[in-house]
Amino acid sequence: MTGPASTAVPDAQVAGELIRLVADGLARCGLEVRLSDPEDAAQLTIACEAGQCVLWVNDWGYAEWDYRPRSKDEADPGLTAGMALALLTGRAGEYECLPGGGERDGITFKGIVGRELTARGLDVGLAVYEDEAYFDVRAEIVVTVPGSEDGAEVRVADDGWLTWTRDYWGQTAAIVFEPEFCGWITNPSHVAASVVATITPALSCLCRVGRERSA
């Protein structure tokens, strides 16, 4: 799981404006954030004692947030399922596993998370990646909201790595074709506010868990 590739800045938009607006919004929520070097202005690191949190928001409205636990042993399927639910539906606070969800022998981490989210009404699929050089495979679950048209999804791997992505371009961009093709995000502040509102509940829970583990 990696951040989006760099692209040219859309016309009529200031380079790095979206990520800076997001950084300001997260800081106002009391989170400690750090923008990357100017060469990669789309990347933002968020301080979290429970693991590593990195957010990418490029000038074209593509947003991706990665969370990785400090170790595989600290990965919590109930917490991960609750984070996915909050990221996709805004229903924060539901972080407990369903009865018996984490006690089934032979089920992988992503399998437990997938069953939890299926029981909560989300669509869960499987993405399989083949490594033909070393004859191996790896897989992630892909979680979406049934009937949603915003394109948001959450992916979860067996090491507890969670990735949320959403592409705002198609819903928020203005595009003109004459006299030459150009496009831009019409309301960067609105997109930034949406990103902040989406990830803040999950981040708040992670920070609370990190403080409890460090106590």
C-alpha cells in the first residue's frame, strides 16, 4: 500500500492547497501533524502512539490514509473493524467485536474483520495479488458501503495494515474542454473538511488506544 503518484497541479489551483487545508483542520481537532518535504507536498504524517499514520491528499482530490500498528501482535480486529465502519459510514464508537468474532480458530485477521463488517451490513470482497517471480500470493479484504457512489473503500491486510481511499475529483472538479482542456477542484475547503471529518473519529480512537497502552 503506497501513496498516490505525483501529478501536475490542476489549473486555477494553488499547489499543495488541499493537503495544507487538511493539515490545518486536523490541527484544529487537537491532532499533531507534520507535512512532508516540499518535494512531496501531498504527504502528511499524523502523530499516534498506537502506530504509524500517513495521509496523502493530492491536488487532484485523491485521498489515501494508511494506518499500520506498531507490531502485528498489537493489531486488534475489533478496533480495525470499528475504524473501517467509522471511515465508511461515520458511525463512530462501535469498536467492540461481535460475540465470538475473534475466537474462531483458523480464521485470519482479515477474515475476522471481514466477518465483523459483513455482519454490520457492509460489502466485503477479496483482492488477491500474485507474485509470479516467487510463486506466492497475498490478499486483502476490500470494504465498501452498499449502494454508495462516492467510491470510498477500506482495505485491510493480515498484518493489521488498514488503508482508506477516496477520489473526490469526479464529484468536486470543474472541467472545461475549450479552448483547451483544463480542470480544478472547485471548493478545496469543502474537500478538506470532508477528509478531516472522515478520518478524525478513527484517529481519535487510535490516539486513545495508544495512550492506554502507554500508560
